[in-house]
Amino acid sequence: MALGFWLLYIAVVALSVIVFNLGFARKLPVLKNVVVYTGLVIGCFVLTFFAIFMPVAEALIVIAAVLGVYRIRLRIHKKNQQEA
């Protein structure tokens, strides 16, 4: 049971980092990055408790997919705009 919780925690943290990087991350100095990711890791501990009863990890997967498609489309649009 405890192993399952920690595996879920690792999955939630990994997916949250991916979503943060795809949607919200900006270039920050190293110390500010450490503070942001520390807050993210601490906040994911609370999210893991919610993830036991609700589909948090699944929602993060969908969000990561949507943001990934958005990033790809944005990159293609910018590339086409530079060529024109």
C-alpha cells in the first residue's frame, strides 16, 4: 500500500513537471527554479491524496497531451510565418 502511494506520488510529480514546462515555465535563474520546483513537489504531495480518490493523474496526462499538441502547432505556425 505504501509503495503504491509513493509510485502515484512520483507519477503525479513527473506529470506536473511536464505540464508546468509545457504550459507555464519561463526562463528563470537557478535559485528561482529551485524554489518553484520545491513548491511544485510539496504541492504534489497534497495532489497525491486527491489522486487516490479522483482521476488526478489521468487529468494531468490529458493536460500534457493538449499542451504538447498546442506547442507543436505553435512551433509550426511560427516556422511558417518566418518563411512567408
